[in-house]
Amino acid sequence: MENQIQNNSLHGQDYYMLLGFHRDPFSPSPDPDNFIATGQQQEALDRLEVAIRHRDGLGVVSGDVGTGKTTMSRILHSDMDQDRFISAILLDPMFNSEFQFLKKICSLFDMPQSDTIQYEQDCLNVIKSYLIEMNRNDKVITLIIDEGQDLKAKILRRIGYILNFELKVKLINVIIFAQLEFLEKVKRHERFRNRIETKYYLNSFSKTDALKIIRERILISGGDPDLFTQEALDLIVNHTDIPRSIIQLCRNALREMLLLEKKQVDGVIIERAIELSERF
């Protein structure tokens, strides 16, 4: 079987194709097509959508590493970038200066003259003019920021400044997805903290959520939802409640199943996958 995997890989066939899947059910990349929302994740997305539609301004979703924030940011961007809603997503907010940050905003929204701006005040003028024009055309503008824990204090101040652009309503929404240390950071910036209208904290998976995610990811990828035995599922959810770790463990288990020439992921395979993961 191992030779079969190697030979098929040379012809571009991935491990999941050997199992009859039409795509990788446990891809480690933040893929909205593979996303199965838990109750809390869906609630967070619903609350953010309401906040955006009502032009509430600033929203923050925080959670530990691997709780689905990056995928959720992409889903929100996809859902809120159509018709009268215009959104842009900033994936790497580590800027050394306010000017770099503001110019990036101009570029993300393809604002007029964004390529030729040379000064910070020019950026602010362009952003304000753009937002006023979009509001005149009944457009709702949202900037989505992932990895918000990397935002520097001076960038937080600039975010606060552009949130001051108002004409009876907020002219821009800013939604930040961040790891837990971001909450400690904003405690030192009371003005910024007081602007947060929508807050949501993502917990780790419950066992019910984890089982649902595993089965549905297999199902939507074209596989047998009973591919994992109950013993295997129990071992997974008892080992970790971190979404990213669950996905990685399932992915490794499928590969172990192929290597061992098994037709189902059982408890032995999960124990082997756990052992291998703990070696590093």
C-alpha cells in the first residue's frame, strides 16, 4: 500500500483520492468550503453580520489558536462583499507606520489615486472622501482584519481615528479577529476598547461539536460518514478540544489507515496517530 501511495503521488493523486474523496476532508488550510460552523461560530458570524448591516463600527472576535478565526474572517468577507456591502480583508496587519497601514486600506478598496499617495494626511483625505461617496451611494464598507493581535498601538489609534468618520451613521465598519492576547492589549487603550460595539469569544470545541465536524467534513468531501469507528471518535475528542488539532489528528489518521492497509479508522490507528504527533 505504501508503494501504491508513492506511485500514485507521482501521478498527482493525493492521499484522499485513494480513499474516494473528491477533496481533502481535513485540509489544514483555512478553506471556507470545508468549514462546518459550530453553534458558537455561527452565532459569532450572525452577530457580526447584524453589526455590519447596522453600521455599528467596531467588532472583535477573540479566541485561542486554532478556533477557526481565520476561516471565519474569510467567510465573513465572502458573505459581506456583494450588492450594497463592500468588504476587504487584511490578513497581515503588521505595519511599522500609520502611513503604511492607511495606504494599504486605500489599496484594498481600490480607492482613487491609491497608487500615487505620498503622505499620511493625503491617505486620510482619500479614505474620508471615498467613504462619503460610498455612503452617498448607499454602500456599507467593512474592513476585516485577521491576526489582530499583531496590531501595534499606533495602528489601533489610527483605526479609532477612521471610525470617527460619520454622517449620521458610521462610514466604515472594522471587524477584528484576534488571539486572546489582543484583549490584554486593548485594556491598555481605553478609548479603543470603549469603541468596541460587538464582542465575541470563541471557546474550544465541545465533544458534540467535534463529532459533528468530523462526520460532516467527511460527508461533504464525498466519503463514508462511518469511516471512523466510535472508539476512534471517542479517543479523538478525549485527546483534544482544539479545532485545529482535531483536524490535524484526523488527517494523520487517514494516512495511517492507508499505510496500514485498513478500511476503517479504528482506535489503534488513532493511538498511533497521537503517538506520532507527540514525538515532535
